[in-house]
Amino acid sequence: MLRPRVVVLSGAGISAESGLKTFRDAGGLWEGHNVMDVATPQAFAKNPKLVLQFYNERRRQLLKAQPNKAHQALVNLEEKYDVHVITQNVDDLHERAGSTQVLHLHGELLKARSTQNDGDIMECTKDLKIGDLCKNGFQLRPHIVWFGEAVPLLEKAATLVSKADYIIFVGTSMQVYPAASLIDYAPVHTHTFVVDPKPQLNAAHANTTVFEENATSGIQKVVEKLLQECR
């Protein structure tokens, strides 16, 4: 028998409770940097050293962070449900908590890729520097989808959402495109949960439950509700 499918759409709010900051908390500044200076292809072409240093700092911060109770609670859903996490976050906290099906819309901080071949991707847990090359001799860059770049996994994410029985939005306003377009693929019958202390998400369907609270407390309530339904 097929288990009901839960699709989790997570954003910066869930990782903030693990100590990872988001530029949207500071009016477009991310750790003191204008995002256009560190998160665009143009920025990398203009000042690759600055961009690499910026992501090196983010990587070091991530390696010290730990999954929180929200990440861990979502893992418990896998006992009864087919759970797919679609995250806008570039950290690996969902995976470290134990989630087994995670799709990273915006790339992964602990990976690097060739500047000449997007498919040439490798693990990266140390600082990236000018002169660090892929196997074909091209400079490596962070495996991050920067502003102005295509989101290659968007179609796969849309397919997952289109087959969802339940959708959980946590720590994301879903106001930024193209990720915001995923809402449009949700089936009419889908029960939607929104977990956010200041929800901005307009309920696309009548069958929506909103928890106006932080991820760590709200997600545990959603998980408890879904596990009770599956008894």
C-alpha cells in the first residue's frame, strides 16, 4: 500500500533557529554584504575572491551549526509517510537530522562545481580559493544558484508538489519567484500547513491550517497531528 505523500517546503526560518542567518532579516544585507555583491554571476566575475571568501565564511558557520527540533521532527514523519523535503536553504541540516529525500532548489553550500560544466559537482567542506580547479582545469565555484541563474531542479520540485497529499510550508514566505510558483502545482485536495510567526502566504486552498509560531514549536505540532491521523 502506498503511503500518503508529504511535501515540505522549507526556507530560511527553519535554519535560523540553528543560528544560520538570512539576508532578508537585514534589509538586503547578508552578514554585512549587499547580496548583489556576493550572490550573482556578475559579482563572481567582478570580484571572485570576495565571493569565495563570503561563502567560505558561510561554510565554516554551517559546519558548526546543528539541526534543531524542527529538522528532527520532520524525520519522524517518515515512519508513516512518504516525505519529500524541498528546501530553499543551501545548508545540509535536513540531511544531518536524518531526512532521506531532500531536494535543494538553490544549491548546496557543502558542494562546489566547475565554472565551465554545471554537471561537474564535488563535495566541498573546506575553503575554496582562487586557483582551486576542477579535473579539467577550470576554476571551482560554490554550488549555489545565484540571483539571475536558472533553477534547474524547479521542474522536479513541481512534480513532487503536484502529487502531494499534504504540504507543509515552514520558514518561508513563498513570495520570491521562481520558488513561489510551486504553490500553483498543489492539488485541490491537498491539506496545507503553514508554520511561520508572521505568515505572508496566502492560502491557495480552503483546507489550510496555520501555526503562527516558530519552526521548532509549530513543526512538532504539525507532525503530531499527522502521525495521529495515520494511526
